[in-house]
Amino acid sequence: MSTDKIFIVLKREYLTRVRSKAFIISTILAPVFMIMLIGIPVLLSFLDTDKARVIGVYDETGVLLPRLELLSDSLYTELPPAPVDTFRAMVLANRIDGYILLNERHLTENAEVEFISGGTGGLSLISAIRSDLRSVIRDERLNREQVSDAVKDILNSRATIVSRKITETGEETTSTESLFIVGYIMCFIIYGALFFYGAIIMRSVIEEKTSRIIEVITSSVRPFELLMGKVLGVGAVGLTQFTIWAASSAAIMGGAGMYFASQMDTSGLVGDEAMAAAAQSPITMPEIGIGLWVGFVFFFIMGYLIYSSLFAAVGAAADNESDTQQLMLPISMPIIIPILLVGPVASDPNSTLAVVSSLIPFFTPMLMPLRMAMTDVPIWQLGAAVVLMSAAFTGLIWVSARIYRVGILMYGKKASFSEMAKWIRYN
């Protein structure tokens, strides 16, 4: 094996793809998408021109409507005594968006309240009305039972909890919920990247094979050297994109946070009060330790190396992309299964299921960063993951190289799994 030839292939793959229009466009679009993701909701909040909703209430109790009006006088309006058909006609004529009929049964028998509408307002309106009705009916019941104000306050109070992770040094870090979101995002980024960059390698092999250029290349470069050069070259492209995207996202999030902080009114506040007000910015970056970043990059690289070698073998065994669908199933399933385990692993990142599944080399790239985000993973588990993934890559790259050396020169039909097994045994 010649490292010089591997480097030549790596350099060619890297420079060819970095200079391509597809790379430039995709690298630019990701930060643009991030800006749109943040900017569009903000813009819509300023341009919100939805008409005010009006809900008619016919209240036979005489006490529930005034309570509803205290909650939102612009939403609820009193309906005069009239047949139900009149209220229906008002809805159909768009004079009101819906109506509610209230009577004593709703207070004494806990009867269901019906909200009749023309379908406008959607789930948010229904949720608001449900919350308001629960509140006013509960409060009226408490009044009739002559419950004291102190008991009412207790019933209306809601306990809040803020969870934080404590490190071995005794320091409190970002909330567990935020860390789960970070780990969840990292898990899905690696999941998408494995498919995306693996498919690039597979298409590259198929293109070189169908154009017969591979016959010229293999006259001066051994198949294993060509495979390693391709895998490492496309991997370097992926790292370049990730670096650009990470820097752009950090800059965008930081700029957005500064903008929202500048828009907050902190006049009259000094010292800790001003800092507390600034901390209420809707965009805040959770504290992510350097260990998690290193783990994310490392497990992405190792996962990419494992799966890219398999994608290259599939590309060598097929003549076109349509022929790869059947061969892709054994590769796709180990990438998809960890996504199904995200929920159980996040529920208890130190459970036997979480530990064992995160040590399976095919699952480690997605599940280990998730565990690292939520808990302090023992050093021995990280070390075991590194050893197992390295052993898996060594074995898989050897198997893939033996399939690759035969498959790239085979034309005319798609290879079966039994034929690929024979290629592995060829000397």
C-alpha cells in the first residue's frame, strides 16, 4: 500500500468536490436556511394581520360569561336569547367565528361543553377556549363551595422545575432539557450525514465504473488505495462543510441573540436586574463542553469511515443507482435502528440498553453523542467504543476492498449477495 498514492486520490477527490458548484451551493444554502428558520417567524410576528376572533356565548348561568370576559373581553361576546338555528346562521354568515352554550349542568354535573364553529381559528383557538373554560368553571365551583382565597391560590399555582447537570467538579451546567436537544440534533446531523456522504461515494464509484475510467485509474493505483483515497477525500469534504456550517450557525445565533437583547427595554434596570432581563432573550446558546464537541466530530468521522466503505462496496457491485436499492437495505437498517432507540436512550442514558446499544459500532456514531450530551459517560465506555469502532472499520474496509477490487471491473449485471461473498474469498 502506497500512502503517496492514497494522498493523491484524496487530494483529487477533495479539490474536485470543493470546487464544484454543488458544494458551493449546498454550503451556502445551509446558513441561508438557518437565517430563514430564525427570521421568518420573527417577520411573521411583526406582520401578523389575522383578524380578531369573536366567540358568541349564551350563558344561562349568568356567572361564567363575565369570568370569560375578564380573561379576554375581545374574544368572547354575549349572545341574546334565541333559537340555536339563529346562532348557526350567525356562524355561517361569518358574524361570529363560533358559539358556546353554557348552563348549570356544566357547573353541577361536569357536562361537556360544545364549541360550534365554521372551522376557522384552528387548534390554537380551540386550545385557548378549552383553557379559559376550565379556568372559569373551576373558579365558579370553588366559589360556590366557599373555598378560601388561600386554597384557591394553592390550586391555581403550578410548580416549576429547572433541571441542571452537575459535573464531577461540582459545577452546575446547562439544563438537562437543553442538553437533550443538543444531543438530539447531533444525533440527527450524523444520521443525515452518513446517508448524504455515503451516497456521494457510491455515486462516484458508479460513475467511474460506467464511464470505464476506472480501468485507466486502476492501471496505476491499486483498488485498495483508490478506495481509501475516495473515503478520506469525501470525508475531508464533509469536515470542511461541517466547519463552515458550525462557524456560520454560531455567528448567526450570536448575532440574533445580540439583536433580540438590543430590542429589550432595560431602561431603569441596573446591575443584576439588567443582566437577568438580557438573559430572557428568546435565543440563547446552551453551554456545550469541549468534550462533547470533540466526541461529536470523532464519532462522525468514525461512523463515516465505517459506512462509507460499505457504500463504496455497494457502488462497485452495481451498474447504476437503480440497482443499488436492494443492496442498500443491509446498510440502511443499522443507520435507522439507532434513531428508533433515541427515545429509550434519552429516557435513561445510563441504562443497560443505552450502554450496550451505544457500544455497538454501527449504532455508536448516533447514540454516543446523545449520551455524552445528557450524562457523564465513563471513560471505559468511551475507550471501548473507540476500540470497537476501530476494529469494525478495519474489518469492514478489508471486506469492502475485496468486493471493490472485483466489482469495479464487472459490467453488465448487478451482483447478488452470494456473488459478493465469493469476491471476498478471491485471492
